[in-house]
Amino acid sequence: MNDKTGKLIVISAPSGTGKTTLVKRLLEKESNMIASVSFTTRPRRENEIEGVDYFFVDRSEFRQMVVMDEFLEHATVFDNYYGTQKKIVSNNLQKGLNVILEIDWQGAQQIREKMSDCVMIFLIPPSKNVLLSRLKNRGTDSEEEIENRFNQAVLDLNESSKFDHVLVNDQIDQAVDNIVLCIQGNLNKTNQSRKVDQALESFLETN
């Protein structure tokens, strides 16, 4: 039995920042790390696998889980419910595994209130043009949905100051290395702050 409790790592980012790809790369690199699979009421996409990407449930079942206090956090994003089940996180932490929660900023703040020793990381895109390109290249959303996601992403950037670390996801390997440094407490925040400031400034520029 592993007597060393794992660490909880919360990763949030606006839609289209590339956090899912980054988390997958992080899991490939770090053997003592696992991603917690969230529950959601949104429809399953063609390339998604039940129990791997999400646990897909209907709204009635999700609401019942809320009533039964099964969630560590839950939130509504683009009219769909998302939640992290307590027992999944707890079981993995007790095994000594570092657990990644890939959730939105609303859920992240709920986690902070309940587990203050978690590591909170917020990812941002390198510029607004890159974000728009990523949203369009996913090929899963209509033009209206892309516009809504972009506008929401801009609003979400305002929440970055509530996190322990803010990283720019421009080069995925570098971003993965920086997350590892965050977890270890060895990140050079000064260098990162310059990149973050430059990225945020691009969203303030007018075309």
C-alpha cells in the first residue's frame, strides 16, 4: 500500500487553447500521473470514448448525482453540465498518483475552496489569431459556435489571475515541461510572465 498521497493538479483553459492535447502529452511523459475522467451531459463526439474522454450521462442522472453530493466540483459550460466525481479523485490520490483535473475555471475555484493545497494552472493561447485558427481547425463546431467559444474564451482570460500559474501554450513540449516545473515548484515565473503579458495584449489589439 502506498502511504504517500498524490498531488492534485487543476488545469483550466479557454476553449481552443489545446489543453486536451497537452494533457495527453503530459500523461505520456509522467508515469505517476493520471487524468480524472469527468461526467458530462453534452453529446459524445465521434472520436470520443466512454469512460476515457468522459462519462456521458443525461441531465436527470447528473442532477441526481448533484443531489447525492457525489461531485467534488460541477459547472455549466455552453448549456451542458460537467462534474468531477469525488471518489474517483480520492481513490487515485490515495494510491499515490498525481491526479490531473482538466476543468473550466468555475470548477477550478470550487476545487481551491475544498482542497487548498492543489496546484492551479491556467493555460492561455499565444494570441487571438492562433485561438481563432485552433477553434476553426477542430472541425467540430458551426461558425456560430466558434464565435461563441471565442467570445467566451476572451472572457475566461480574465479569470487567469486567480490561478497559481499562468502558462502560454504555444509550443506543446515546452508547455508540458513548464507544467512539470509548476508541479515541482521550480517554474521561473518572471520569464513566463513576459510571455503571458504579450499573449494577453494581443486580445486587446483591434484589427
